[in-house]
Amino acid sequence: MAILVDEPIWPAHGTLWAHLVSDASYEELHAFAAAAGIPRRGFDHDHYDVPRERWHDLVARGAEPVSGRELLRRLQVAGLRVRQRDKG
């Protein structure tokens, strides 16, 4: 069970963004994010959006860097993936 973070490659609002997820539970994810000072408003159904400026800090706190493909695979295997069409 791990907290995962992909590469900050998603452009928006003048910066690049990464995704922070748990492959165990949303509770684990929310606890990690709160301890790292990430506001709850950054949570988007199954992940937190985090700016690239926070990436190294999250890895130093224990987030495992993975590719976007690996992050998605592990989220799906854990049964925690919320599909776009279900985000309504």
C-alpha cells in the first residue's frame, strides 16, 4: 500500500500539475495530503491535483514517484479509480 505521485506534466493555471493518489484507501490519501498541507479543495474524486512546486516535497514525505500509466493501473487494481463519466 502506497501513496503515489505521477510526473507534473498537466498544464493549468500557469503551472504544471501532478496527481497524488493512494493505492490503499481514500482515508490514507486524505491523511497524507493533510499532513503535507495540501488543501482538501485539491481533491478531485480519486486524486489530489498538486503543483509541480510541491512534487519534491511529496516524494521526500514518502510518496512513490511513478509514471502516469503506473499510477492509473494501480488505482484501477485497488478499485479506487473514478472514471470521467462517473464524476458528474
